[in-house]
Amino acid sequence: MPLIPNRANFEPTQNSLSKWLGTRKSKIQISNSSIHGLYSDFNFSEDARWFWIGIIGELAGILLIFIGAAKKGSFFVGVAMVLAIAFVFCDIFFANRLHRNVAKRCWIDSMLDIIGTSNPIRTQELTLKKEEGKNLDLLLKAAIILIGVIKIVGVVALGTIKSAGFYVPVLIMYGLVCYVHLLHTGYYLIYSRTEKLFKQDYVNFAQGQNTARSLSHPFETQSELVNIPIRIGDIVEIDKDPNNSDKNHFKYILKTKGILIDEDIALLMAGQQPQNRDRLAYECRYHQITNMSVALA
């Protein structure tokens, strides 16, 4: 997860938090279902590994083109190198653009988790917004694949490969590069960007900015929660509502200082009855979306 030091006192800016929504997520398992991830990230190390494998593949491709162009003369070397490097930047640019709506779609998924079947009109509206940009996504994917094909044609046309046995490794290499840019580059870039933003926010925190907000959210459950009050350090607390005089209703207040992350939700659900785990997950997500997040759709 991008480092959030001193979480009970420091809170990243809304801009940084909105960028965080673009990182890879895993679902939170509750009793018989799951909800989408929001303030979390998943498998960054794998995205980073694949990204650098892709960069190595790009460099190897540039080397192959240089070797082939060198046989044709200095003019070919200059033109080929400019085009090869330009294609690498195009790959990364297209991969980044392909990722442009991931944060918005993450926010919409969490909104749909909250709404459920209670508001069909809003559900339909959000579902349509989630589909926005899909045509451009297809064009960006096609462009990344097309660039890979052009690179292969370039290597062949320049006569870099003399033995037919080397064609398969080259095809595999460029296939892997396309795979990386389609599925991993965007996640790697947004995680790295989020981490830098958090660090900058923390520098500003040391200067008196970005202090953690204290927020609260009242809710009810069908049955009594166990282990009340529930606390996670100085960051999260769930306790009985002191103003509740109705013994037939179980009313509580969720209090947070700083950011309630998805890992906190899993800890809060531990040991609770199945129906209460569902309710806690819902209320925590509602608190994350309505009190902590910016509206992205």
C-alpha cells in the first residue's frame, strides 16, 4: 500500500486519494458475498516486476533495430532509432491513457455496492457512466498491439534476424511487451504517482497542512455487536450511541481520525455474526464514500 505514515494525524489530500483509487484492488470478502476494494492496493510488486520486464523487452527491441539499421548505413540508424524510441514513448503514453478511467470505475463500483437494488435509476446512471470511454479503450489497445506489429515488421525488414529459429523468441518478446502495456503499465504508473503524492502531502503535513479529520457516522445493526467498543489504534472506533434510549434497536457510532482503509474494515468485521459483518462492511464503505471521498461520477 502507498505509505501513509502517522495515519491518526496525517491525511492525504483529496487529489492524492482520488489517484489512489486507480491502483489495482482486490475484493473484500464478507459473509456470503464481497465488495470492491477502495482504499487499498493489490499486487503492486507483480505490476512493478512486469513493467520492468516490459522495459527490458523495449530496450532489447531497440537494440535489435539498431543492429539491423547499422547494416544499412548511418542514415538508417538515425531514422530507425528515432522511430524506435518514439514507439516506446507511444506505448507508455497509450498505456497511461488506457488507465485514465480506472479510478472513476473503482469509485462507481463502490457506489454500486452501497446502492444495491435500492435505487434502480441511480444504478443505471452509474452503470452507464462506468461504460464511458470503452470505445477509446479499444482504440488504445489496438494502437498498442499495432505498434508491436510494426516493431516486428521493422526488425524483419531491416534483416536483423537471419535464422528462422529466432523469429519465435522475437514474437514472444514483443507479445510480452504488448501484454505488459495492456495490463500492468497503467497500474505501475498510477501507484508510483500516488506514492509520490502521499510523500509530498506528508511534507506539507510537517508544515501544518493535511491534518487528519475526525469524522463520525451513526448506524444500526439487526443484532448486537460483540467486543464493543471496537478500536483500531487511534484511527477507528465503534461504540454504542450514547443517545440511544431504545433497547430494541442496536445503534452505534463509527468514528474515524484519518483515512479508514480497507484493511481496517476486515479487522472490524472479525468475530462478528455474518449479518453484522455485512452491515459493518456496508456502513464502513458508506463512510469512506460519503465522508472521505470526492465524487468521481
